[in-house]
Amino acid sequence: MKNTSKSGGCLLALIALFAFAVLITYWYVFLGLALLGGAIWYYYHRQKLAAAAAAAAQAAQQAADQQQQAATAAKIDRIRAFKALLDEGAITQAEFDAQKAKLLEQDDPLDY
């Protein structure tokens, strides 16, 4: 019976020796490929971060717009409530005008 494991081990050692020789001879090629791969990864990583930052900025802008719309709607509702009180005779025209001017002059109470 023939011993195949010994010849297989010899072949494997020969292949490993050849791969090591190629690596030693052409080390600059492998180094260049590693640097190129790192540069490509860095480029795509920066693009992904920039896209995430742009999406976050857009979401923040939408939230600010919605908050501004809600504040405007709240002011309008308050003015309508004062108008209803004026129509019922509960307040005078001067009081209505004063409250309306006060509401329209108010800035957003949330300072960032």
C-alpha cells in the first residue's frame, strides 16, 4: 500500500514555499494592493458618513419646520379664541387688539 499522506504533505510544503517566495519577491505589489484597498475603503466610508450627516441635517430641518408650523398654528388658535371672546362680548376690542399684538410679537419660546 502506498503512503499518500507523505507525498501530499510534501506537495503542500512545496506550494507554501512557492507562495512564500512569491510574497518575498513581489512584496511591493502586495503592499500596494493593501494601500489601494485601504484608500477605497476610506473613500466609501467617508461617503457613507457624509450621506448620514446630510440625512440627519434634513431630518433636523424638517423637525424645525414642523415645530414652526405648530407654533404658528397655536398662535392662530389663540387669536381665534380671543376673537370668539370678543364676539361673545367677554372682552373689549382694545383687549383683543392688545392680546393679538402680544401673540404676534412673541418669538418662539424655545431658544436653542
